[in-house]
Amino acid sequence: MKAKPPGPFLEWSERYAVGVSAIDGQHREMLELVNRLFEGLQARRDRDELVETLRELVRATEHNIATEERLMQEHGLALGEHHEEHARLLEAIRRFEVPLDASGLGAMGRFLREWLLGHIDENDRPFAEQLRSRGVA
């Protein structure tokens, strides 16, 4: 039985933009890393290369969370639920018992892609609107 491809790939589009350049740039990088992981899986790249791509994706995610929370603090925005969502993601990443094979790496890539896209719509868009109203672009 042929394995199902881990994709589909997603290209960055303005649909994902929240209007704050630092955040949009980080989200774009995260999506590119997800795509690199999926491309590597489909091309059957070396496992160590795939694991390193996943590590880059996790680091980019952690950096994005730190940036968002710093901006919230700098501009007097309540961390509240946004912070809790970040904490849940970090906990999930740290507890994700992923086998270092194509199936496990693909599952982690899909998880992070879906989290990112949902987080942009549900949490980052309203947060970015508050930042833009304070002059952050």
C-alpha cells in the first residue's frame, strides 16, 4: 500500500497576513519551513535533514511566540488567553512523542501548520488589530 503524501503545500498569501511586518515575516518563515519539511518527506530526504528542518520549525515557532508576547507587554495588551494558547502549543510540542520517521515527522508538520493557520485567524488577527491601532506596523 502506497503511503499518503504528507502535503498539501501552502504558499504564503495575503490571506494569512495580519498587518504587522515582524509577525507576518515570522509566520511566512514558519509556513516555508512546514513546506520544506513536506517537500523533504516526499523527496525521501535523509532523516537527519528532516529532523533538523523540524527543529528549525520549532525554534521559529518559539521565536514567534516570544515576539508576540514581547509586543503585547510593550503595548500594554492583556496576555491572557493568547498566552495560554501559546503555552498549550509549547507543551504540545514538548510532549509530542514523534517517531523520527516519515509518518511522525509528517504528523508534526501537519500539526504545526494547522495550529499556525488557526492561530493566525483566531488569536493573531485580533491582537494585530490592537497593535496597528497603537501605530505598530
